[in-house]
Amino acid sequence: MKRFSFSLQLLAGLAAGVALGFVAKIWDVAWLAETLTRVGQIFVQLLKLAVPPLVFTAVLVSVANLRNVNGAARLASKTLVWFLVTAAVSVALAIGLGLIINPGQGVTLDTSAAKPADTTGSWLDFVTGILPTNVVTAFTEVNVLQIVFLGGVIGAAALAVGEKAEPFLGLARSVLELVQKALWWVIRLAPIGTAGLIGKAVSTYGWDLLAPLAKFSAGVYIGCLIVLLAVYPTVLAVWGKVSPVRFFRNAWPAIELAFVSRSSIGTLPLTQRVTIERNGVDRDYASFAVPFGATTKMDGCASVYPALAAIFVAQVFGVPLGVGDYLLIAFVSVVGSAATAGLTGATVMLTLTLSTLGLPLEGVGLLLAIDPILDMIRTATNVTGQMVVPVLVARSEGRLDTAVFHAPPQPLDDARPAPRVPEPATA
């Protein structure tokens, strides 16, 4: 396996999964379908296992280490502004695409059989979801938004306490490195996990369910690809003054893993490693920006998908939308994107959008069947945006190592630990 790069291994796993999935579906090989399902489930469980300690320690340590970063407030502000700008552009393009293709026009589905989603989102969920009622529950229920809040607060407290907090921060850094190392071992299993996840999707769904929703499904992929291949390259070339081709060459392993794993958090160690070791972003800044982006920067799940889905649901149920409604979709997508981190991905973001517009929540049920297929491109878009913004900000602040950025991509197949969060400078 070491003869092949990590990217080639992932592609091999993807091809093997598709082939095995079709074998299981066409010839009705039950044991093969079950095996693929179990392999995919185990891989996802291993990724999820590391999420609470990884997010908590990454955010805590990155906030505490802002003391080492000159102009930390300016860097954080720029990062947030670019998050919002790229999200606004993404949702505007998605709305325009939806008005062109009319994804729900002519679609005849039995809406009487559709049920409201079990997991719903509302503005109250978003606001209250940030504040944990119980510290333990935030971790046991893997409420990422609450874990981010706790990590940020404790990191800020450590900043305020100063020298007395060093023993605690030392422990947090050690835990972070241990979790990153263990999760890197899991990521090395991604080619096998890929085969299971893709094989399960193909054997379970095939392409049958895409037929009545073909226009909507194509719209989601086209919208995400426009963001990936037009918006991000334009931003990188015009404002970042860097080569989009080199960026994608460097970032490809993380994008590929995001596509097959459907998990921004699970991809986080690889995203951070690629951002630092291949794209040349300053280690101190990346240790803050990448975890922050992995929990709040969701252009695929929170911008492109909800906009197209809201238009689709409105057209299927015969509800007219006006200019004010489209502006409301844009507002909800930009402001409410962090809700995807605390609850259940794009489903909650969609229910938040539909409930704000007064559209039937039963529309979510119509789309759940094909959600795994759409989630792959959405997550790839999310993770790409989570790397684009740190490169932009680092470039504008002189924190981008252009020699690393332009160098041949460093191999990611060795057993080196994930990028280490630096120790604070001593006086």
C-alpha cells in the first residue's frame, strides 16, 4: 500500500465500494451488503469517537495560544468576515440556480406520505443550543456547538489566569496530540472505510431514488461545484493572489476524505495538517482558524443545500416565494450556519430554513432518502471553504509560507503525528 499515495488509495477504495455495491444490489447479495454497511458504520463510529475530546482541546488550546499571535483580534475578525462573505455569495448563487432550474417544477411525489423530520431546527434551538445545561451532556450527546462554546470559554479563562493555568494547558496539549495521533490512525483506514460507505450507499439506494429528484440532486451538485470551482478559485486568485490550481493540488487529500466520510469534524486532523504542511499557513493561526471553521463554516450544508431545498419544497407544495422570502433564505443561511455544528447537519439547517419561511416540514421527509448521496458533495464543499479562508487571511497578514505553498505536495502517508500546537512563548 505504501507504493500508492493516500489519494490513490482513497480512489481505489471508492472504485471498489461502487463495484461491490452494485454487485450486492444487482445480484441481491445480502451478506455483501451487510458487510459493506458494517464496515462503513465502524469507520464512522471510530471518527465520531474522537470528536468530543478533539474539538474541545483543539478550541481550548487554540484560543489560549492566541497570546502568541500578534494581532489575534484582527485575524479572528478577518476570518469571521470571510466566512460570512463566502457563505453569502454561495447562498446567492444557489438561489439564482434554483430560480433557473426550478428543481421542484413538474415533480409529482406523494406528499401525503411524507412526515415532518424527527430532528427539527428553530431559532430557539440555535440560541439555546449554544449554552449547555449540563457539561457532561454536551460531551455524551456530542453537541459540537456546545463543546466549542465550552472550549472557547475555558481557553479564554486560561488566557486571563495566565501562568497559573500552564499545568492545565500542558495537559490539554498532551490530550490534543494523543487524540490527533489516534485519529490519524483511523484516517489511514479511510480507503477501507470508503469502500464500506460508498458500497452501502450504492447497495441500499442504487440510483433508483434519484429519478424523481434528478433535477434537485443535479442542482445540489452543480451548485456545490460552482462554489468549489468558481467562487473559491476567484477569491483565491483575486484577493489571495495565490494559484487556485496549487491550492487544490495541496488540499486534495482532505477534500477527498471529506467527500467519502461525510464528516467535517472527522476530517479535521487531515484538514489542519494539509493547511499547515501543504498550503503553508502559519501554525499558530491555523490551530485557531481550522477548528473554528470545521464547526461553523458550512457553505455546502448551510448555504447551497438549504436554498435549493427550500425552493424545491415550495414548488412541490405549491407555495409561492417572493423577493422577501429569498432574502430571508440568504439571511438564515449566513447567520444560522453554526446551527449545523450543534445538531444533526444539514437536516436541522433545512428545517430551520423551512420553519422560518413557513414551508411544510414534511418536505424534509421527501429528501431524506437521497441525503447520503447529496451529503458527500456538501461536505467536500464545507471542508474546502474551511481551508480557503485561512489561506486568504494568512496571505493578507504575511502568515503564508509561499515556499511551502509552491513546493511539491508533501506525502501524507507516513506515521508522523498531526501538526503540533506550539507551546506558548516564555518570557
